[in-house]
Amino acid sequence: MKMYVLEVGELCLDYWLITPGADDGERVHVPLYSFLIETDLGEALLVDTGPTLEEIATGNVSRRHNADEFVGSVTREVVLCAREEDYLLRQLALLDVYPNDVKHVVNTHYALGHAGNNLSFPNATFYVHDAALAEAEQAAGHPAVNELLAHGVRVARTEDGDEIVPGVRVLHTPGHGPFQQSVSVDLPESGLHVLCGDAIPSEDSLRLAAWANHGDPANASASAARLQALSDEKAGRLVYGHDVGQARSLRRAPFAYV
């Protein structure tokens, strides 16, 4: 098994939206990731699917934003900065991976460029938080989940800790939003990598215990503590959702973590 880190653009925003209390008032560019995991069976698994070409062209990633998941209105504050070569499908093609090859997709959540290209992968099973799926089945639900169901793609309900393929587990980490998921990837040589998503947006979030900007600060704090404990227990690496400093140190495709 191996894992590729794909940077699919940057978000230009006020840093307090990522970490309140750290450089408040500063405008920053933070990374936006997708992760490609090649499983032991040779299958392609994606964590997050990045912004669409339309979003890249317009700089607008607000159409999938669910304001109920966040404190305050952030859509006017956030601008996508990306080039066409950052488009996920183009990056996958450079690794000789094409849409029909992708068999598994996990979205850490559904806002701000994390799920834009979901419908590009017709052969994939999408692993959806059980509560998000229940809400979509019973009522209006989340637009991105409804979109998956409306297009008849394969959807699997995830419960906390599910191992979706050997070495890859989905963890329910609510707080940023109610349906936040993180992913642990246990690689044979480099060990455990915890893909936090927005459960831990940055190292500063941990350092300052800065959870006030999350929809549910108490759950956000508990989820972050859980991920940190998991990483510490196995001497692993936390891969933060949008950390500027960490972005400079991560190995990028075409190089892989093995």
C-alpha cells in the first residue's frame, strides 16, 4: 500500500477562520488536499475529491457550503486560488489513474472544495457518515449526500472505526461539522498517517486549543484529542487539513509514502 499527497489548490481566507487567536486579521493561503491511496489489492482510494474545473475557473467554492455546519458566514471570505493543472483528474492522470479506476472515495466533509468531483468516479463506493446518510434518507439532508443518492452511485454507511480496506479506517470526528470524518492510513514502512481533515485544521489549532470557530467546539476539542492520542500511541503523523507550515514538508506526488 502507498499514499500520494495531491495539493488541489489553495484557499485564500482570513486566518481566524482556520485558527481563531492566531494572527487574527491576517489573510493567508492555506493548502487544499486530496489523497490517493493505492491499496494492497491495487485499487485506487481517494480521500476528498477537490474543487471542480468550474470552481477553479471562478474561484468560487461556496456552492457546496452548508452554513448550518459553521459559526457565522464564511462564504464571502473564502476564495479558491488554483490553476487548471491543480484539477484532481489531471493530477491523477499524471499517475496513470483515471476516473473509472477509482474504487473507493471518502469525503472528510462536503464543503469548500472537499467534494467537488465526487460524480467523476462512477465505479467508486462512497463511504458516508451514518448520521449524514440517515438524515438524507429521512429529510432534505445534506446537498452533497443527496446528490450522490440522486445519481445512483454506490454508497456505504460508515460507523466509527470501520476498516474500509485493509489498513485504512474511517473515524467519526464531529465538531467542525456534524458529519466530519477523518481517515487513518497504516502504511508498511512509514507507519500511521492520520488524515485529519478539518477536525484539526492546523497545528496552531492544537497549540492554542482553538475550537471556537467550529460548529460544536466541545466535540471539536474531543475529536482533536482523540486523533492526537491515536497518533501518539502509534508514533504516527497527523496530517492537518490546512496547515501552511506542514504543507512545505509533505512529500508530494509523484512521490509517495509507503
